[in-house]
Amino acid sequence: MKVYLDNNATTMVDPAVTEAMIPYFSEIYGNPNSLHTFGTASHPAITKAINQMYKGIGASDKDDIIFTSCATEANNWVLKSVWIDKILHSDKNHIVTTEIEHPSVLSTCKFLEDQGVKVTYLPVNDQGIVEAHTVKAFITEKTALVSIMWANNETGMIFPIQEIGEICREKGVLFHTDGVQAVGKIPVNMQEVYVDFMSMSAHKFHGPKGIGALYIKNSQHLTPLLHGGEHMGGRRSGTLNVPYIVGMGQALEMATTNMEEKIAMIAAKRNRLEDALLGALEDVMVVGDRANRTPNTILISIRGVEGEGMLWDLNNALIGASTGSACASESLEANTVMLAIGADNELAHTGIRLSLSRFTTDEEIDYVIERFENAVKRLRAISSSYAIVQPTAGGATLACHIHH
Ligand SMILES: Cc1ncc(COP(=O)(O)O)c(C=O)c1O
């Protein structure tokens, strides 16, 4: 059996999404900016996709949703353009973010620091989230932007976006959220939160890779990152990627239709897997309260088992998992989110992320439970460090916080 449990890195394109996209490669392929019918033939599909996006996130018709090449572009766009629009020519010089943002936010913040911007990287609590009062405490009159993710890619922990948005509104500070791990996974309604900008990515909810979008509240000004042929009302130039736009709209519509049912179905499988692993294995820790986590995610630490070794064993059993975010999974560094939530260095090397999707089956979960336990036993048996901390060997007990 082959089991894919790395859906926070990327997802399979739903076959119905592929089907919706196909005509726009070789039948309706004109440039939507062209005035002839080859070009205009794509307009209804673009309009449909835009409407699917508006509905999928509860945006109002006053808001803009601009397609981008990925969420990395959307994150770069907000941070760099707020710098241009609100910092370069004003007395504001400060951005607030967190220590555990995706690298597309963190690296852009580092770049902005090199340009003289002051950036505060807020620490997370033992649940792996930043509390709203912490955000409030760090906003000053110099703050131009707060950028905080809706849900974390490694832990699945959901941040208090509504409360943080309220604080930003009170303080008159722009608020950007990286919504990549939330949109299509949990209910997201822009009418219920105060968010100026939100980044999204289709390949996290069974759409194609290489297409993202930025939500812009009240269509407010944001200097374009890409100048050129004035596409998308001049907000983001570049010939519209019609098949991918169609795919993103279709994928979001499918993800958000009967969403509560989908969430319950995925969470039931995730919970069964998590309970089985916590029940069968000693000295393991799952990060974060389940009730406040995206329904598909488990980040589990296994004392005495290097994450990479575990990945190797799982991969040999044809199970795809991850030690953290996809971008970092080739490096042998400790899991930064686990360090941020207070795990010691050893434990932070043992994080394995299992992320399910609506395509994950019960048979797959059974198979993973069996193979996961076998892998842990095998690796612990050959681990010198685990033997030392075993109560029987050294009398030491392990401090593991197990959150249900
Ligand atoms: C939280 C988060 N933000 C941003 C991104 C980047 O998305 P994209 O692959 O569309 O650039 C990812 C993808 O891993 C992510 O998980």
C-alpha cells in the first residue's frame, strides 16, 4: 500500500479539478486580453473562478481577489509593497510577525530588515500560537503592518485571527494573514474577521501548484510587485494563467462545499491515528490542542527517534510524511516550530508531521498505524540515546506534554 500523508506540503489535484482545467489548455487558449473571440472565450471561465473564490472565503464585492503565481508571491507582495507604500516615505518603520511564519514571510522580513525596517518576531506559547494580547503589547505608533498566519503549516495550530484583527483595527495598523493552511481546510469568512490582506495557495486544497491569490479588503491600494501589461486591473501584470485560475476556483468551491462534513470526516481519521499512536507508544508528544488544530494535521515527536530516520523507514513502507515544512525537509536542522514552543533540542529533532486529506482512507490509516509503530520500535531498539533515557536503564522519566 502507498499512503500519502504530506498534504500540508501539497495535495493531489482532484480529478474533477483537472477535468475543469483541460479545455483551457488547448481548446480555449486565447489570451484573455485579446479582443478577438479566441481571447474573450475564456472570460466566462475567469468570471466563474473569481466568483468561486469570493464565495469560498466570504469576500464582499468591494474586496479584490488577485491571482498570483503562488502564495510566496502574495506574501512577498504584501510585505514589500507595504514597505514601499507605508514605510519608505513615512515615519513608520516597524512590522510585527511571528517566529514561526512560513519562510516566504520570514525571508522577506529578513530582506526588509536589511533595508532598515524593524521587525518583531513574536514568540509562540506552548500551544504553538501567538495570543492576541502579545500582538497588542508589541504594536507601537511606528508599526505599519502585522503579518500573522491563520494556521501553521507544521503543527496545524489555528491562530486567533479574529481577535488579532480587532486589535489591528483599533490601533489603525494594516493586518496581513498568510491563509495558506486555513483556506479550504477550515471555515474562512472574510466578513467575520478584520483582515486587510490574505494570501492563498491552490495546491494546498487539491488545486494545481503554481497559482495563488491575494485577498485585498475594500480593494485598497497596494503598489504592484509586477509591473507590465496592466493585467488584473493593473494590480498584478502577467498574462492570466486561465487553466490554473479555473482550477483554483473549482478546487476552492469543492473544498468549501459541505465543508463541515469534510472536516468531520478528516478529523475522525486524524483522531483515530493520533489516539492509536499516543496509546501504543511511550514518550511521544503531539503538539497543540486538537480542538484548535486544522483537522488534518498531527505533529508528533518521538523521544529517541531522529525525524529523518523515521521518514526513511516510513518511506520504505511507501508512506509519505514530513519532518516539517517541505522547504526545510531536506535539511537536518531541528524543527524550528518545536524549538519555539519550548521543546529541547533532542525532541525538536524528532518531529514527524502527518497530514491527511479528504482522499485519505481508513485502510490507509490502519496501515500507517501498524508501520509507524514498527518503525518507532525498530529505531528505538538501535538508538543509543533512547536506551540512556529509558527509566529501566537510568531511572530517568521523561517530561512529555501530551495535548489532546
Ligand atoms: C503557511 C504557508 N505559507 C506559504 C506557503 C507557500 O505557498 P506556495 O507554494 O503557493 O508558494 C506555504 C507552502 O508550503 C505554506 O504552508
